[in-house]
Amino acid sequence: MSSLSTSVKPLLFSYWRSSCSWRVRLALNLKEIPYDIKPINLIKSGGEQHSTEYRDVNPMELVPALHIDGHTLIESLAIMHYLEETRPERPLLPQDVYQRAKVRELCEIIASGIQPLQNIGLLSYVGERKKEWGQHWIHRGFRALEKILSTSSGKYCVGDEISMADCCLIPQACNARRFGIDLRQYPNILRIDSELENYPAFRAAHPTKQPDYPPEQDNPEFLGKLSNLRF
Amino acid sequence: MSSLSTSVKPLLFSYWRSSCSWRVRLALNLKEIPYDIKPINLIKSGGEQHSTEYRDVNPMELVPALHIDGHTLIESLAIMHYLEETRPERPLLPQDVYQRAKVRELCEIIASGIQPLQNIGLLSYVGERKKEWGQHWIHRGFRALEKILSTSSGKYCVGDEISMADCCLIPQACNARRFGIDLRQYPNILRIDSELENYPAFRAAHPTKQPDYPPEQDNPEFLGKLSNLRF
């Protein structure tokens, strides 16, 4: 993919419904970094992420990947940290070291404790119990998130500044709704999700605003809360 | 657990065989931070991590947790970053921002792309296919790690300095052996694992050197490579 190196703007390999791609779209938007999107369709033809060409971009055969500054980076939290360290304006981590730890705790609970256990790739192995399985791990994680948020949160996940934790939480809240989970059980998560719903950087990163969002999914139920469970 | 606040040294809630606890033991040892261990037995009586008392320490009901500087922190990567930011001597991240991204990529591949899919808690849901299931996800991750290491590694995962990535790789290599995976398929992983095997901080963090290591497991096979698959 040598043509990538001529790209001036960062290029994000993204899938409209991928929550990990969504995290990075949020970080880029919040930092006001212009970028282009190269859609990778995780469903079509067995999944474009498994193509030989894309394996050179991301050997995990997952989205996202970000081509930036002449490098290709993978793993959403590694990418967000790279953006934070190279473009510190509009920070996504607090100054206080303990608050930073709280942000990273919340991010890791989602990135390693919830999302991997309810994503498309895994669920294809689980068989009939998809919904029950996903709900189990989401509830476990959300109980922990809710407990931490009860002391860490202000307007957003940690205090009153938007952080990487919010970039992880909002896509995961959407995933929870897809699994039919009523977020009223988790009042802090629900409150932060509502707070950020109409924030411009969050609106622009939403799955339904992506260039690869398929118009055939354009129905009220889906647009409202992405509440249908389709894999 | 109010008595914890009187602890002078950091207190690590750890289980001898937990690879996530092992990561933090490595980080503490490499930074030469003295600490005490409070063993949490993940097996006994249905798992001490599920007790009411421990849920107050870690609402994810997982190890590790670290009580330090008057705070309790969870999630191994959040803890390692906290240690790095509060005790920058003997760094676990390179100075170069791109190299830092490579360290975090390798960490996240292990922490979110491999370990959650092959840990005890998940495997109890998988039933008879435990070994096959674990091997599948470990191979996917190890293929990606090996590809990145082929350009990032020097003596260790990224260049010639030990980093957080090595703290994640060594416990994961041990887990791979437990699943019966022959690491000769992954020459960079095998080389780094051999390189670090006798490094003092790594020797001291090994499961068999922990206060809660059960002597009844003291057999040549186990001591050699922890190659048995017991859950």
C-alpha cells in the first residue's frame, strides 16, 4: 500500500459500526485533526480485514488502523496515546496523575474487559448464546464502570473534561443497547452518554454519520439507538 | 479495608498464576519499588476475587489491584502507566514517541486481543473446547506480535531497552505454553522470552517464586515451562 505514504492527512482504516474505530474517530474529532477514512467492510466477502493487503496494514486483522506521520499504528488505545503525545492541544488525559490513572482504568475495563468478549469475531464462535453471552460480559464491566464513575465522574467520565475514557464509553454504551441492555440500571453511564450525544465531535463520529454507513439500515429503530442485534 | 491505608509499602493484590498480576510484579521489580503481596486465590471457595471485601478493592473482581500512594488502582496497563508517571526512574516506555506507540501496540494486542479470550473466567463458559479455543486466539495474536516484533525488536520487544511490552509478553508466552503451543513457530517471541528468563527482575516475578505458589504443583513439568493445562 505504498500510495498511503503520499497521503497528507492522516488516513483512518475504519468500519462504521466498529466501536474501536469509533473511539479513534472521537479522539481525532476532539483534537480537531482532519483525516480521511478508508472503509474496511468487516462483513462483505468474509471480511475485508482478512485480505492480504489489509493484513499488511494491521496484522491483527482488525480495525482501526491509522496511517499518520509516515507510520501505520494499530490498537485504539495506542493510537489515542500517540495522538495525545504528538498533538497535546485539546488534551484527552487530565494533568493530575491519579486522574490519568482513573481515565486509563475506565479505558482498559472497556478495551480489555468488555469489548473483546462481545465483538463480532468472538461471537461467531459462541453460537446460539450470542445475546446472553454478550450481555453477561457487558453487565460485569458496566457494574465496575458504574462504581468507579460514581466517584470519578463530574460532567464526564473523570471530572468535567472530556477524556479518552469518554471516547471508549460512548461506543460501548451503544454496543450495550445493541445487546438489549437497559442503561437505566447504570445511571452514571446513561447520564454521560446523554451529555455527550449532541456534542459536535461525538455527533460527527457516530456510526450513522460515516461514509460507509449503509443506507438500507436507515430505519427509526436503528437511527434512534442502534438497538437491534445484528451480526 | 481501612487497614490498607496504614501500609507503607505498596500492596499488590496478586495471584501467583495470573498473567495480569505478573505484568505488574515485573513493572514493580524493574523499577525497584519494594512492595508487599496480598494473595487473592482465584480458585479457592469459588474465587476470593468475588468476595464482598475484594469487590470493594476491584469491582471487576479480577487481579491485580495495587494500593499505592493512598489510592487503589486496577487494570495492569493503567497501573504500569501510573508507576511510569510517578516513578520515572528506570523507564518502561522509550523516549521516542513512535517507539512508545509500538510498545503500547504490543501491550494492547496482548491485554485486549489475547489474554481476555483465554483466561480462566472466560474458559469456564466455553466448555469442552477450552484448549482449542485458547489456542485459536493465542495464535491470532502471536502471528501479529511476531510480525511487529520482526521490525520493532532489538534485544527486547522494542529496541534494546526493557519496556511494558516485555512485561506483557513474558506472562503471555507462559500462557501459550500452558495451552501446548510450540513457541518455535514464533522465533522473535521465543528469543525475547529466553533473553529475559534469567534477568533478576523477571526471575523474582515468576509464578513459582510467589508466596502463594502451592508446593503441590512443584513438579519438573510445571517448574520447567508451566506447560500443563489446568483450570
